[in-house]
Amino acid sequence: MRKAEHLRFAILAAQREGNRLLIQALKPLGITPSQAEVLRLLQQHGTLSLNGLGQLLVCESGTNPSRLVERVVAAGLVERRTDAEDRRYLHLSLTPEGERLATAVTEIEESLYTSMDTACEGLEVDAMLAFLHNFIDTLPSGKALNKRLDLD
């Protein structure tokens, strides 16, 4: 197996296992990783427009995450308000229950990140990140990630 192929499948395996662990940890909360990402983004940024949220999501491609937002609104986790000046724009913010779950998600993510920090000990993480950014920066998920990094 050539190195590029090995790397591709190693990244895919790591992504799948990380997502599997996250799904298991989120199951008691009754939310998916994509829904958790919405909650965390709203917790970090306060109110966002639907388009603004879509530009920051890594879990979904495109800038209109309508179905995902519909699910968290229906679950009572996110409040959707129409802009008073332009009814075409929606403003999204967390409900008190959404805020509670977002805080629980933060704890779950911290546990996952601690495991990842341990796995990274002694490795050149900056070199890994440079490689990954060289590969993803011009792609939709890479652009969403870079928008989030610019806001930090």
C-alpha cells in the first residue's frame, strides 16, 4: 500500500472511530454529533443567522443547514426568530435547554480532546496540521474550519 493510500485510510479510520466515540457519549443526551456542533457554535457565538451558522459548520456541506436546524428547533434546543427588518433572515439562539446540553457537550468534547492530546504526545502535531490544511483548505469543509479558526 502506498503511503498516500495508507494515510487516507488512517484518517478515515480515525474520523470514524472518533465519531463513533462521540455518538456513544452523546447518546444519553439524545443528540447527534451534527446537532452538538450546532449547539456548541451557538454557545460560542451567541445568535447567528442561518447562513452564518452554515458557513461555520464542518459537519455539513453547503451554507443552508435548514433540516439540521429544524431538528434542533423541534427538540426545543434552539429558538428561531425572523429578523424584524428583513423577514428573509432567521436568527438562531439557544434555549435554556439548548444551553444546558451545549455545556454537557463541552464536557464530552473535553474528554475526547484529552484522549487525543495523549495520543499526540511526542508527535509533530503542527506538521500534521500543516499537511491536513494543505489538503483541505480549498475544499468546503476546510473553508468552514478556517472561518471558525479566524473567529477564535
